[in-house]
Amino acid sequence: MALAALGLVFWGSLILGECPDPLADKSFSTVVVDRDGSLMRIALTDDDKYRIRMPLSEVPPEALEAVIAYEDRWFWQHPGVNPVSVLRAAIGTVFGSRRFGGSTITMQVARLAFHLKTNTVAGKLRQMYLALLLERHFSKERILEAYFNLAPYGGNVEGLAAAARVYFHKAPAALSLSESEALMLVPQNPAQRRPSEGNRAFFEAANRFWHARQTELAPLRVFSEKALPFEAAHLTEEIVHGPLRGRQVSTWIARPQQKLLEERVKQFSQRGSRFGLKNASAMLVHWPTMQVRALVGSADFRAKAISGQIDGTRAKRSPGSALKPLIYALALQQGLIHPQSLLLDTPKSFAGYDPENFDRSFRGPIPAHEALRSSRNVPALRLANRLSGPDLYGLLQDAGVRLDYSREHYGLALALGGAEISMRDLVGLYAMLANGGVHRDLQFTQADRPGNPRQLLSPEAGFVALSMLGQQGSGWSVAGARGGVVRMRVKTGTSNGFRDAWSCGVIGQYVLAVWVGNFDNEANPLLIGAQAALPLWKNIANALAAMEPLEDYFETPPKGLNIERIEVCAETGDLDTSLCADRIPTWFIPGVSPVKPSGVYRRIDVVIESGLRACVPELGRTRSVIWEIWPSELARMFALAGIRKPPPPEFEPACRPQPVPGRRISMRLPKKGLVFYASLASGGQANVALLAEAESGTGRLDWFLEGRYVGSSLPGQTISVAVAPGRYHVLVSDEAQTTASRILTVKAAP
């Protein structure tokens, strides 16, 4: 009766007893591979194991068959315990004859999953009981899957997938038949048969197996755990500690390009360290797909002296002038410029902000494309100040760039690197230009979702902005596919204080970004984009071109774009070329690009005998000539640059000056809306500066306050007048009665 009761309890527990999933509490290694499936990194589990999750469907059929044949040929028939094997093992133990293993695959899973000690009778009985329980609750396939994930392969390597990756640097599906069979022998005695080049026991076991099967010993190349790859260190570290932890992760990293960037960045750091240029970061993105093909966060991940484990592609730094292409793209979209439009590189004050160019000089009028390529600050700020809907701040926000402060906080300084952004942000913005103004998320892994593409710029603006970046001359292009030439379209940036040097641009089908600096934020006068980062950028670009065929997508616009190639005046960028001798081709966006003439080229009548300007044309006495009449501000800039722009001739003495259509006077001081305060120190009056600019050839300017003459000046010359509190109409006039006026307000000092 007691035995019957005991049996009833036993079978009842099998039927009603709970059995945890053998893999439920197991952590698994994160495995990171490149775009071709080659291993880049395996991370240890929480319990310091190499254990890779592998569904049964991924187990190679030959490995599955070999394990069942070698370990448990009755696996599909027994209920978890094989009575014949158990009896044979017991007899061998009792009579001291040769010992036979009595453990089935299910029993081995029970021991491995539940950490059983089976070297005692009680332990063995518990193992058999749990094996029966496993078979009661789980399918044979699930039990086999657990075995292939938990089987010991020597040291801290568990499971077939981990063994394949650690010892052969292959995915299980890529194992040869010889490699699969050799690994199948290890779990029976993992301590002695741990795969390694110097382990005779491993090779002898494999040799015996192959000899018994009458097959030839195939050569095996076995790697040690120390030989495990640790590539693309910053990206794989991010993945290992991210939401994909414990999974097998396929990235878009291309090994040749990754190696290229790593080597060139490290070489640069080694050469630059003696000059205080200790670190660098780089990214390469295939912009048509947004796949990150290479990422180097620092010159040396393991170098503590340079804080090598910091990922420079994620760190937020000042980009300097690297955002200027976005300003020009917005200006193109809003119809403010075309590539040949003249921009003013002249002194300019923006509400008390008086910017300078990097070389502390001004070039006067300059074509927009040249202003962008040569990174002139003042023209970029003039454009940024005219942007509306969106401005640069709005575009960055729309692109998902997280800025720390408000639009008002940054002001126009945003255009020159006043806000800190990451390299990943910058690469995404340049890729947006290449992708027809569509902003898309970077794709690091093949599990990444593309997100919601956002059309932030017109395709035409993106194309023309990148075409403007294309430098001319030798050293600025690489050999492309089918014998063509691929132009480098790159912009540099230097942060205020010389802490960050940048180069970012498009080369063929890639966006390449380079940052040079020090993670301790140490300043260095050599940290200039064009001198520190650009040489590294070009070095990588040239090597990339030698590695694979590149295509230039920005010499000819794609079909369907609203872009035309037209001729404009070379000097002024005017569309009306009837009065100018030199013409130059440029891109033009019909219905968007500006068409307003500059008014520089004028047709005037000159007396043939005296060369003076005629009052009216007279047949035989005068002739018509074309003259460049520049505003006085620009005429002075030309003179400073040594460029002679002669003013038009004076009128004949008998001429009565008449207002000249199109002539303009620009009143610079007093500023519009500015309120002056009279002080007691000045006798209860305010000293008000008067300044106006006019076209070349304009004589003296007369100033009037409420119709009362108060003085004269030349264009660009400042005079000062004392004004009592009140509201006044200020007027300035030239000899041809061309005028400009403004309201002046003076208040008593509080």
C-alpha cells in the first residue's frame, strides 16, 4: 500500500507539478555583426558566460542529427528518461565495469537549467524526475532548443551558437560539417575537450569520431577566446547597453569602411598628439538609405589618457560654421538668393552685435556661392537675419535637433555655432540636403525603423545648396565611376575658442563627417576646421574613392526638379544681361529665385567732346555708354581691395540736376525706432549722429531737420548735431533731389 501511495504521489506530481521554462531565467549575450554577418563583438551575460540565444530553427540539420545520434538516439521515443540506458549505467557502476552515460538529452537539460548536482543517488533521482516533468510540460523541440542553448563547450562558453562564434568566428549556419561534428563532441567532457589549437584531447576525440565514421580528418582552425573581435567599439558598446541587449544584432556597418576610418583617425591622432591634437571622431553614412556604414567615436577606445571611451559622435559640441549650408538652403528656398547673387561682406552691426570674419577682413560684394565656400561670416549673418518661416532655429527644431535654449537666447550667433549639436545631428542635416530636403533617421542596425520622413526643405534648395559647396580646382575631386569625376562638397567649422574643428560634406553616395579636438575641452590654436579637420576628411574621401566606385549626384539635377541653368551678369548676378559684357551660368529656381535687378549697370549719355555727363541726349553731340554705378559703401570696399571702379562723370555745368530714376540713398544713422535721451551734461540736448550711403558718383549730401538745414556730408561720412527733446522729421538729399527720410525722437533724460 505504501508503495502504491508513493507511486500515486509521484505520478500526481508529474501531472500537476509546475515546471519552469529551462531558458526562462537565463540571460544571453549580445551579439553584434556587420552588414555581411561577420562578427564584431560578443558581450558576456550577467553571469559572465558566452551564451547566445538560438531558436531550434537556426540549428544546422547536420548538427541536430549528430547530437541526437551521439548523445541520445532514442530521444524522440523516451519520456525523458531512457530505462535501458539507466539500467546499463547502474550495472556498470555496481560491478565496476566500463561506465556508460545514462543521461538523456532531457536529463542533461534538467541538470544544466536547474543547476543540479547529479553525482549522488538523490541528485540523480531528482534529475530524472525533472526530466520527466520537462517532457510533461514542454515539446521535444523546446527541450532540444534548450539543450543547444545550454550545452557546455568549455570554460564559460555555453550553447552551440556561442561555441561557433567563439571557437570558429562563424554563425552556426556557416559551420562546416567537420566543425559541427567536432563541436558536438565537446559537451560530453567540456573540461578536457575545450577547443583550442594546443588541446590534443579535443583533436583526438574528433579523430576517433571521424575514424569510426570512416571519414577523413578535416583541418580545423580554432580561435581562442582572447581572439574574439571587438570592432566598432563605440557603436557596439552602445548596442550592448541599449534596448537590443541580449539579442543578435545586425548593423549596417561595412567592415572595409569601418577599418578605413579607424586607421585614418588613429594615424591622425598619433601624428597630431605632439601638437596637442589628441583626439578625433568620424562617421560615414550612405545617404540614399541613411545606413551608418562606419562610426569611430575616438582615436582609441581603450586609451584612458584621451578618455577614449567617450563617443565623439554623440557628444554635443559647437559646430562653428558647419551649419552655414543650411542658411543658404533656406535662403534659396525663400527666394532671397541664387548662387551668383551678390552678398555684402562689409561691416555690419546687428543690434549691438558686430561680427567679424575669421580673417578679420572684408571682401565687399561677393557671389553667394563664393561666400559659402570661403565661409564668410557677415554675408551668412545678413542672410540669416532675413530668413522667415522657417529660420535656422526652426529648421533645426523641425529636424529633431535638441537645442538647450530658446531662439532669443541664441540670436544670430546660432549661424556661427552658438548652439551645441552632435555629429549625428550634423550628418543627418547634410544627408537631408542630399535627400532632396527630406529629413530621415539614421539607420544603425537592421532592426531600426525608418521613422517618419519629413520634407523640411524643397528638393531644389537642397540640390542647389550642395552644388554651391562643390569646390573647383585640383585636390577637390576624386575619380568616380565610369571614368567620371566626383566633386568634394564639404564645409568646415571652427568653434569659438578653438576647441572644435569640423569638416562635414557629401562625397558621392556618402556623407562623411570628421571632428578633431580634445574631450577635456582644452583649447588649441591649431583646432581650425580647414587646417585640422579638412585634411583628415580629404584623406578619408580619397581612400574611399579608391575602395569603391563613387557617383556625383549633384552636377546634374534629377528629373522633375524645377531648376534651370541660366546666364547672369558675372559682376552683379543680374538676370538681365543686356547691359553687361561678362556672363556666367548659374542654377535658377523659376518662380522662386530673385529677379530684382541690382541697378548697378546704367546707360548714361556723355558729351563726346568734354566727356562730361549730358543733361539730355543730343544726336551728334552725345553718345550712350554703359557704366557701373555702385553704392558708396561698396565703392569704398572696392577701393580698399585695390579694385578700381571709377565713378560716373560729373554733369555739365549748365545742367540742372534732376532726380535720377533708380538712384537710392540709404540713411544708416539715426537708426529707425531708436530713441535718444537729452542729458544735462550736454545742455539738455542729445548728440545725434547722421550717416547715409549713396551710389558711386554722388556728391555732397544735405541734411534737414524739420525742413531746417543742419549740415552736409559725403556718402559714408558721419556728422553730429545737437537736438533738443522732441519729435523731428530728418531728411537727407543729394544734388539730384534724391532723398531719404526718417522720424527722430529725442526725450528728456529721466
